Amino acid sequence: MRSLLTLDEPLSLPQFTIEDNNSPFSISSSGQVLAPETGSSLRHHNQFRLQILVTDRRGRNCSGILKVQVLHVHQPRVNFTVPWQAVMVEENTGPMQRITKVSASGNNVRYKIIAPAFHRLYTINPWTGEIHNTYSVDLGQFPKAAHTQLLVQAYDMLHPSDSATMMLNITVLKANVLPPRCSPDVFVAQLPETTPIDRTLMTLTCTDSDVSNSSLHYQVEGDQRSRYIFRMKGHQLQVNATLDYDSESIAAADFQYVATILVTDRRQPPQTTSVSVLVTVTPVNEYPPACPGHSTFSVREDAAFGYVIGFVNGTDWDYPFNSIIYSLIGGAGGSLPAFYIGPHSGRICVLRPLDYERQTTYQLTVKLQDVHNDVDPTFQRSVSCNITINVQDVNDQPPICQPMIKELSIYSTLAPSQPVTSLECSDYDRSTVLPLCYTIVGGNINGRFHLRGNTLYHNHFSYDPDGIVDPLTFELLVEVLDSCSPPHHSTTATVIVHVIPWATTVPTTSTLLTTPRKEPLVITRTDYFWEPTPWFMVVLTISSILLLAALGWLAWGLLCWSICREPTQVLLQDRSLPHTDSVKREKGALRDLSKEMDSSSILSLGQFDGRAQDPLTSREYLFNSSTGARRWI
């Protein structure tokens, strides 16, 4: 407890109080302002304003204000976490490399090296405490750097007297300079994909002048695909997994496994030598082709030439996958096969017209033979597969009527309920099970006939001279459909009906008819036509004349060019040939003449026994009447 303020004591002892006391201070009966026993905290504020009230025994009082300022007192707090530290550094460490880091507790801590006073090899970051080397750690250049002791100080930047020190021992280890040397330094080989596991591929011989050979470490490194394919057993490289040629991943790498053998000594720093390994896998034809699961196809009998029925999708697990040649070895239709299969695609196509009424099913034998699956191109595997093709019936035949033209005579008095005739038609398609449809499409003048199914009936005829007069002969065209809904095929039958008029007595009655007067109807029709202007016709005429002239000039030029070439190309004709033979025959004879002239049989003029003139070119030539040989003069 400390007395901060003392008031003069009057004759009668007054009473002291602090009004609205929100401070940690108190006041005694004698007027002493007392501080708290635990001291003051500066976390919130360090200034206080005290309102002190003094009251005597008579109740008289007075007040005053006392301002109190609490001053901060610094206490030493900087301290290292460890009193000393030992660090080892490899020789040949590059400059400005992090050696270690020191750490001290406290506020506003900074670091510096205070001993030795003139050191050049190491420096410290004053803010972080990280120690770096200023030069490359080389014992040949700095022999005394093998063992270095640094005295590091940590201090409060605001209160430098608040500090602490620690000892740092730095030891430089001599470097391992020479790496191992191995033979061979590169291994290249070709192996079939059936190479067994545990097979030794090579024995590696490595030496190291710094260490003994028994302290060398061998390890295989590579990508995810090649890392586990090989392994090191001591200093021997062995196959660790199957060398699979039949995969997309190895195909993407050109069927090569690339790995590296790392040979490392056990000195510090460790020195490593790498040996490259390149192994190319060669294919082996291990699996025969497999027949497809789907072996039944359907095709309409009206399928056109080249129509694709389906695909025979054989499989082969050897890479390249499904490299198969397809061929038909049976069931395709004898000397004139009905089907064709693509040798590389396995596509089955229609080769000739099919007929469901003749053959409904074909049993094909397809041969599947793999190619390009082995180093030896002659080593191939094959399998035979049975394929079934079902021909689907199609309505492809029109109906046939017997006869196609039917002629008959009836009396005009025949009752309409009595049939005139019936058509006898049928369809050879097996798929046609519905009744045929009959329709009159022509010759039904005045609608005197109608059909009920295949039966022809008539309506009442009219032969009244004052009314409608029907013809005496009807030529009816009846369309017969094999289906009432499309698609369908049709044929047309002709029914010729001769009607014989027959008069009957009918009571007559007279009826007075009044014809109303009709108003005249005026019809106006407008005809549109095009009448060009005279100047347009003049331009059109001149353009036509110029176009015809240009076409004529072009034809004349082509004719002249053709005539100029024909003397050297047209074949000479024999005198026995008439002048009216075609130019094509003369050109063919010219080629024969050229061949004969080039042959060795014509070596002298003594072999010709006649002379003639070409009727087209007027050039004379010699000929042999026995051999037919000719030669220009």
C-alpha cells in the first residue's frame, strides 16, 4: 500500500470520501489515497480522475479533484527457448541457404550475432532468427569452418537492456564427391509378352571409390506403368510382372517400358548414378478369334443389291484388338452367292435378289482369321462361325385375275339386285391374307355399275330419247388391290359389258312443267400476257446472233483441230473396205497398223505387194495382201 496524497489535518478530524469511485484507488480516514495491493493494470487506461469530498463534524463539506496517472514499469521478459543448439551442415552447400533458426520469447524481439565479432560465413535475419550461410560452404576455401561457435543475442527492440543469449555450434560435414560407376550404363532389350516372371534380364556391376561396393543401394524408378514391371534383386534386374502387349496403355507408349535404376551410396551427401532401362515388348498371338453372340439376322425379300443386313462382330483379345479377316466358306448360295461379307468390316450385304417363296432361310459359315497379332505374320489363328439369315416375306407381287379381260352381254331389264359378273383374282404372296379390294376406276359412264367385293352390279339404265341415253357398250376398268391400305400392289382388269336394250310397256302420265325465266349471267375473264418493248427484242436478237456465231466459230475450230490430228492417228483402210465405214473402225485399224509396223516382220519394202490411197487423207501407202501389213509412202 502506497500513500499518494496527504491532506493537512484540521483541529477537528474531517471525514474523507471518494464520490462515484470507479477506480481501483481508495482513501483512508486520514486522507491518504491508497493504491490497490495487486497494482494497476494498463489494459484499459492509465489515467484516473478522483472526486474527493471532505466533511467535518458539523456537516460542512468541500470537494476537490485529484488526477492520478499510473506509469508503466518494464519488466525483463526476453528469453531463449533453449540455452544452446548444435547444427550439422553438408559441405558444398550453396550460398544463402537456411542453416537453422533460433527462437526467443518476448515482445518486439530482434536477433543478432555478437561473437565472434568478425565472422563472414554466417548471417542472421534480425526479425525471424533464421541463420543463412553467406558463401558456399567449402572446407577447402574455409578450413576453419569445420567447427564454428556463434553467440546469438535476442533483445527487446524498445528496451535493448532486456536481452538473452544462447550458444550455436555449427559443424560442417565433409562432402561425398564421387558417385558410383556402373556397367552397363544403358540396357536396351526386346522381350516377348510371354516372358515369365522372375526372369533375370541383366546383372549390373557398380563400383564406388568413396565407399565399399557392399554399401550401394539399388532401386527401380519409373512412371506408374513401368515402376512395378521390373525389380532389383541385389544387383540383378528381373521381371516383376507380366509384360502385357494387349492393352491400350502400353500401345500409347509404343509398347515400351522405360525405367531407371538408381544406384546410391550411403555417404553424406549420398551420390547417385542412374542406369536407363528400355524394354520393347513384342506381340505373341495367344488367343483365337471368338464368334459373336448374335448370329441370327433378318432381311426383307425385296432388299436391293448392296443392302446391309448386319455385322459379324468377332472379337480377338490380341492387340490390335479385333484385327480379323472375314470370309464366307459355305452357305452363301453356291456358284451364284446371294450374300457378300466385307473382309475387314464383317458387314453382310445382299448380292442378288432374294425370293421368300423359293428359300426362307440361309445357313452361312463365316471364317474369322486374325492378322497382325504376332511377330511372325504367318502365325494366324482362325475359327468358323455359323450365321443364320431369315428372309422375310414382303408383299411384292400384284394380284392376278383370270381372265384379265372379260366380255359379256346383258339385257337392260336385268334386275339391279342380280349380279352382272364376278372377278376371279388371287395373290401369290404368302403374306397376303386379307381380302382383295376392287374399285372401278374407269369407263363407268353415268355411274351405271358398282362393285360389292368382287361382284359387279348395275343400276337402272336409261335409253329415253328425250332424256339421258346410256351407251350400249361399257368398258369398265377395275383396279384390284392386294391390300385396302398402303402399301399395296395393284392390277387392272377390264370388263366389257354389252347392254341390249329391252322395251317394256309403262303407263304414261302428262305433267305440266313451268320453266322459270332465268336472268342472264355475265362472266368477265381477264387474260394476262407479256408484251416486251421493241428495244428489248432488238437486244435479244443481237445477243442470240452473237451467241450462235460464237458457237459456230468454236465448232469450226474443234473440227479443224480434229482434222489436223487425224492424219497421224487415223488407221489406213484396206482397198476392199468401202468408203462409208465408220471413223471408229478406222481408228481401231490404225492401232493395229501401228503395232504391225513396229513388229520385226516389216524390215524391208520387199514384203509389200500392193499400193493404195487412203480415202480420208489422200495419202498413199504400201500393203501386203497376205499379211495385211501397211506402211506409209
